[in-house]
Amino acid sequence: MGASLGLALRERAGTDVVLGVDPDPDALALAASRGAISEACALEDAVARAECVVLAAPVTALPDLAGRVLAASAADTLVTDLGSTKTGIMRSLDGEGRKRFIGGHPVCGGETSGPGAARADLFEGATWFLTPGAEARADLYERLHRMVAAVGARATAIAPEVHDRLMALVSHLPHVLASALVNQAAASAPEGREALDSAGPSFRDLTRVAGSNPELWADILLDNREAVVSEIEALGARLTRAAEALRAGDREWLAAELARGRAAHERLRAPRADAGPGGAITVAVPDRPGALSEIATALGHAHINIADLSLRPGPPGGVGTVVIELAGAGSAERAIALLAERGFAAEPHRAALH
Amino acid sequence: MGASLGLALRERAGTDVVLGVDPDPDALALAASRGAISEACALEDAVARAECVVLAAPVTALPDLAGRVLAASAADTLVTDLGSTKTGIMRSLDGEGRKRFIGGHPVCGGETSGPGAARADLFEGATWFLTPGAEARADLYERLHRMVAAVGARATAIAPEVHDRLMALVSHLPHVLASALVNQAAASAPEGREALDSAGPSFRDLTRVAGSNPELWADILLDNREAVVSEIEALGARLTRAAEALRAGDREWLAAELARGRAAHERLRAPRADAGPGGAITVAVPDRPGALSEIATALGHAHINIADLSLRPGPPGGVGTVVIELAGAGSAERAIALLAERGFAAEPHRAALH
């Protein structure tokens, strides 16, 4: 995914210099030959030169790596990551990290990995979660938001714990399930007819994510184990309820459960409400750490999408403003009301954003 | 699916006359305008004229419908169905039905239904299960096999109980699961961030079948309730095992389970072994009911695919032969050995099939 980001930055976002760091020289050479990086570097060298460092590594490696990178980078360098879980890495940060590290997680499929599978359009239309902490610097958040938007993704701020609970449900549980299902089918052969060879197209869809990298996923699941276990248990309870209804011949409950499922499925397939323009707002941002994080996260939790944002700092210690361009009809009114509840003065923005 | 079969028969199999029967006149008019039927008929009229009657109706309606159709049809008319479960309908048959009714189940996705969604290529490459009973007439089985092959599907004979256990695992359980998952996501909103709106592409794949018709599916699940409950329980045990491993931090087990899942997934995606020609065999068929059913079902359970078959009846009460053209390298040798174990004399066929 690191190579896809390099490609997207260079081909779509007009970024000339993308420095590549990897312990595997073959991966670096391949990334360079595909144009995903402009130059292969040693870590300390790359980090010292970078405005923005993106860590694309297994989740277990991220805390140490983030510490090394924060120590080696300049005082104005943003550090972010692409990890699938966010609580662990955010909790591991020290004082400097809490200011300059902002977690990230682009939600985009892709069973394959490595620079050979890199695609410049991987992030187009994808949700890219950002987890700015309570001390995150506003200017670095703005920089990260711009980078994410520049590769076509929708930046959405979220609290790390909320992110991990959501991912437990919509990503980690499905991975566990797909594996369990396909293993159950592989182990079953009634009267010699192997179940796996009888699977139709819907089974193939359902188990597609079972093709993911087992080592990476074992780490992701363990990193988020509490939330994953809780979702497994909730699903187990739902399945038990369905089995009871089947045993009791309770057609009414079954049809109602399936109808609820279809309604939720239709909602999932509907075009996103945040597709169109939603107007711009101006919000007063007190000069304290994390004020912008709080604003962005409040909007993110409410599914109000920020298309672009632009900081206008105030006097030192005073109040600045941020102009936020929103997506989705009615977003400006909702955002103003929501921010007022949290004590932020927000109003419609009259002039053009830039 | 009835309309898709009509289209496929008329556009791809060279069948001129397809008589359509439906209680809904609008559905019939639409089927006629799309070319899926050549003529709309009353049931008794259509059945009296047909060589082959295909029942496309909800599984709960099939036993009564099959009884009516068998009573109204001629002594040489084949009756079959497209139902997703097979044990119930096969057990409901009377003496005449056991000779002339052969169950069918084309395994092809499609969330949408009705003549408006009909597609002539729906069956191309699909597995089409056939459940010939122990008294099924060989000539009618041959006729059904030809029809299925003519629309591009792979006819595969299977015992009804084996079919229903397999479908419980590879189709019915996935439907229950997709509903449960999407309902769990719809019901969850940690700190106001709705889970369903955070779902990425893998969740969408996994819950696609949640869009199926709830009323039809409630009946399918209930019709196969014993097998479905048993698969739900087996999956529950697998999920419990995964939750235990997560709680215990057992990375080794998790990575191994995920690796097994990936291997099974790769096998599922691999091109089918039965794609190429597999040679032809000649099998002696005693003139007793169900002999051909037994041969076809034995091959079906062993995943030996019959591309075509051609009966050459013997003298009344004596032994005829069937020439079976197989698909998949090495199939002829496997089939001959398997049939010998079951007391059928089989040998390689030397001449061309037709």
C-alpha cells in the first residue's frame, strides 16, 4: 500500500519527490521502476529530508518505527501511518509524538500486496480515517488532510477507540468469518462430495477476504483483540437466535430478520449522501493543542465530510480560524449546530475557500 | 429464473416452443415481450402439450404443484424444478412422480428476480444439480441432462440429502450470516459513528447476498432447517475457538487458521479441474429403474463431470448401454474404477459419441 500511495502522489497529486525506505532492496528497486518512488533512501536520511513521513508496515512494527522516525525527523515533520488498528499506535506515542504523529487508515481492499500490485487509483473514493490526538498540531493535521484529499480519498477524523470498534465489526470480524467459513467448507465432504467444490458465486464473494495475508492479519486481529472478541460474541448470539427460530419453525421472525438485512443492505448500496457540495463554514479555533482535532473528529463521528480545510492562524495564544469546505447537502447547517453544542463558534463562510 | 431459462432455451438451445404459465398476467406479458416464452398458457393446457415441464416456484409451493402437473401430463413427460432444496420435494413424490420427476437446482446468483431481470447467459458455466431418484426413468434423465447442457450449465447428479447438506453450508449458512452481519452493523453506532456507513468494500462483498428476497429465503431455510442449524452450530464452534485464541493471544493458532483459509480460498479460485475433455466411456446399464440415476449420482458425488450422455437401450428387461462423455483429464479412468466398485461394467468408449 506504501507503493500505491507513492504512485498516487506522483501521478495524481503532483508530488515530485517521494523517498522510498524498505529493508528489502528488491522491493525498493521494483517501486522505483514502477515510478512509485523518486529515490531509494536509508531511513534516517529520508526522514531528515521529509515534510511528511508515512509508515507502511505491519501494525506490530509501528510503535517502534514511529519512535525512531519521530526522533530522527525535524520539528515540523508530520508522521503518519497506514495501519489497520489505531488505539495501540496512538497510545504508544511520547510527548513529541502526540504533537506530530497523526494516525491514518485508508480503507481500501486489495488482497495482494507489494510494489508489484501498486495502483495509483487505489485510494480514489476510499474513506481514509485520521486519528488526530488531543495534542496534535493543527498545521500538521491540515497538511495530512491535503495529502489524503490529493490522492482522491475522503479524510475522516475519528477517535482511535471508535475506529477500532468499527473496524472490529466491519473488517476484522468479516476476516475471521471468511476464514472460518472457507475452512468449514474445506473440511466437509458429505458422502464424498466435497463442499468447497460445490460452492457457487455467492460463497466466493463471501470468502474473498480469506485470501488476505495470514501473518499480517493475525497481528491485526490480536492488536484489536478485545473489540474483535466482543463482535464475535455478538454475532454468535445472533446466529444462536437464528438457529432457535429455525428449530421452532418461526417463519415470521426469520422473514423479518432477513427483511431487516435486506433493508440495511440497500442502505449500504445507496449512493453516499456526502457526494455533492455541502457549503463552507468558518470556525473560530482557539490556539490550544487539539482544538482542530476536536472539531474534525466531531464532524467525522457525525459523518459530516470535510472536502477541504484551510487554517488562518490568529495571534500567538489567540484565536485563529479554519475555513472548512463540506460535502453533502445540508452539511453546513448540521456542522454549525454540532460545533455550537461543543462550544465552537461557527458560521457560514461567504468567500471562496482559497 | 424461469424467464431466464426460457430465454436461454430460445436464444441458445434452439428451442422454438416455450409455453409460459404464471398466475400473474403482467409477468407473462413481460416474459413474452422479452422473448422468454413463445406463448402464454393455462397450466393444464401447457402441461398436456409439453415434453418437459420446469417448475419455477417457491420451494413451499413445489410439492402440490408437482402433484398437479404429474396428474395432468402425458406418460412420457419429464417434470423438473429449479428449487434450492431437494429433499422435501423428492420425498413428496408418489409412484408416478418417482419415475417422471427429476429434481433440479441451477446454482447461479442473482439478487434480482422476475422476467424483467431475465438473462439468456445466466446458466453459462453454472453447476446445475440434478436429483434423479431410485426409480427415475433413464430416458427422462437423458432428456433433462441434454436440456441443462444446452443452456451452458454443467449437469451434476447428486443425492437430495447430500445436496441439501452441501447447500446448507455453501449457500444457506452464508445467507443467514450475511443478514446477521449487516444487521449487527446497522444496529451499532459507537459514539454516534454508524458502523454501516463505515463499511468498506470487503464488507460489501460479504453481505451482498443479504439483498435476497426475505420471503423466499425464509422458506428455503425452513425447508432445510436441520442441516442449516447444524452448519450454524459448527460455525459457532469455529468462532468460539477463534475468540479463545484471541483472548489467549495464541498468534500461532490464528496465523495457522488464516493460512488454512487462504489455501482453501486459493483452491476455490483455481480453474476447475473438469474444464478440458476427459474422454468417453461405455457403461452397461441393466434395465431396472434407477440404474442410470445410480451411475450419474456416483460420478456426481466424485466430482466427475458428465459433459454429455447418450442411451442405447437393450432388449426389454435386458442390458442397454450408455455412452458418457466426461470432462477433466483422467476422468475416464477414475469413472471406470469407481463404477466397477459399484458393480457396473464400464470401459473406454472408442467411437465418437453421436
